[in-house]
Amino acid sequence: GRRAQPVETEPVSTAVLAAGDSAAASADRPIWDFEGERLGLYFGDLHRHTEMSVCRTNTDGSLEDVYRYAIDAAELDFLCVTDHVQHVKILDDYDFWRSSKTADLNRVAGLHQPFYGYERSQRFPFGHRNIIGLERNVRRVPRTADNRPWSANSGYEGEERLTPPDLWTRLVGENVVTIPHTSTSPVMGTDFAHAPDTMEPVVEIYQGCRYTTEHAGAPDPRQTRDSDLYSGKAQAAGYIWNALSKGHRYGFIASSDHVATHNSYTCVWAEEFSTEAIHAALARRQCYAATDTIQCRMHMGPHPMGSEFAADKVPPLEIDVLGTTDIERVDVIRDNRIVFVREPSEPTRRVRFRFEDAGVNAGVHYYYARVIQADRNIAWIS
């Protein structure tokens, strides 16, 4: 299996499989041959904290712990430790050097590819965002003093409040992806008032520490929303359906944040096993969110998941899903409305179908699919 790959003896700034190898180099990695490209499926987490963030010091563990979990227990292909740039404790240059150095120490060609990043915290309506980069010296934009009403923040002036466009201006040239998360939180969330910049191609639709932010009453792997300890309250402007209805184009990811294990994955179809290729696939929205390692392929004609295109006629939507257990249903959503449901007639982990939308009128439309398994695990494919 792919967990027995040779280990490099020195940390490197980036690592890929040997020249000539492709996404198919690992025999057990899912492959998608599509329109002349061979893509491999990579599972990871782009929102994870350690004890350096202070906000959950007693539960998040050390930098070493998070990589041991990611590599040995969860078998994640990639990880980004996104400790708060400033959150009660003001992290200094040494803290971020240590975080980046630890990422490099755990970078192993063909096994695990960490990103560099952090979380920038700002209260609703502008919201919290994770900044995911390829370079160790990615610019850190401090959070604002209004983030938390805790007394530990007293005496910290903080930055001025930044609208999302102002934040993106600060990050021009940094080659980063920004990702809003916990968007329905009255504290951490956003109202999606600003159209996303090209550096913000994806949004966290599910968080293992908390809940789904898809829409009010949406299917959720959890039976009930969490208590106020993890911000169980919701403000409606932060639902993903609100963002989509405004014309915002987002791909979907899922992340853990705190505590959660084995229940939130960013799933990326990339050309090779490297941070550069995975980062580029995220920028193309060639990804999906899942609460288990569900394998999903979706395209409309020659356009893979995440595509934006013009057509005289809506191409057929083709979906191929391999679940980790029996699949209960697959919903096709167009413009925030379920327009097709495929429910297998007998228990099966594999669902494949082709849907032609004959009832759509001329105009701008968006589609995504939602996979629901019998065990309540879910995948969201844009």
C-alpha cells in the first residue's frame, strides 16, 4: 500500500513523486481519467489547531501530536496547521517558524505534503478565514481587537477592521488561498456581502468540530447541533445557499478545526502528489467536502467539478460515487432547489447515473450534488 513508500532523509521545501511518476504511482489511490488528464484523489485537512492557539489548549495537543495523528492515524495526504495569527495569546515569529519547521520535518515525498498557513480572526460580518500558502514566509495579517470580548485581549490595539476585499489586497502576490469557515456563527461568521476574490475559490461547508452550514435544516451527520460551547447558534446570512444565491462561485471543503477526528475531509483531484498541484486544484475548485473518505467524480460534459462555463444547452450531469458504506441517496441541487434524487433500489456502495436537466430556462444557474450514506456520512460536490 501507499503507506510503505520510501522516506526522504532531509526536510525539503516541497516534494513530489519521482520524475515520470504520476497521480497513479500509488496502486491504491483512486484515479480519475478525464478529458486526457489522469488525476489522483487526495484527502486532507486545511483547518487544524494545536496548543499554540490557546483557545482550546487542553484538547488540541502539540504540533508533534497533530502530525502523528494526520500521518499515522488518519492517513491524511495533506494538512495545514492554522493556528490563530493572534488569538488571546499573540503568537510571535518564533511560534510560526516552529510551526513551519515542523511542517517541513513531516514532509515526505509520496506520503504526506503539509501546507503553511494560519487563521485570521475577525468578528461577524467579515468573519474568520484560513490562509493557506505554499511559502513559509506567507504574510500574516493580524486579527482585529474586536474578535473576542475576553479580558485577555485588553491592551491589544489590533488591526483596523478589514473588509474581505481589503484583506485580499493585503495578500496580493502571496500565492495563497483564503477559506471562510463557520460562516453561520454570530461571532466567527460572515454575511457573504462581498463577491469572493480569485484567491478565495472554496468555502468550508462542514466542520467536524461543529456542523454543516449548507442551509437551514440541511442534512447533518450530527443528530443535533452542538451547544453554545462550540457556537451552536446560527445567523442565516452565513448559510452557503445565501452565498450561492448572490452569484458567488465556491467549491466545497470540510475541515476539523478542533477536537474532531476522522469526520471532515477536503478531497482534491490533482495531477500529482505535491502541495503545488493540490493548491492549483483548489484554485480550480476541483475538490469536494466529505465526512468520510467517500470517492466522488462529477462532471457536466467536458467540464469537471468546480467549472464555470457557458453553453447553448445544459450538458448532462454525470455522477459516480463510491461510498464507505451503503449510499442512501444522492441529491442534485440546482439554484438551491433539489431537482433530482437518486435512491438505490437495493443496498450498494456504488451509485452512478446521468442526469439531463430538461426543465431549466436560459440564464445563469449553478449545480451541486449531495451524497448521503446510510450511516449519515455526507459528501458535497460542487
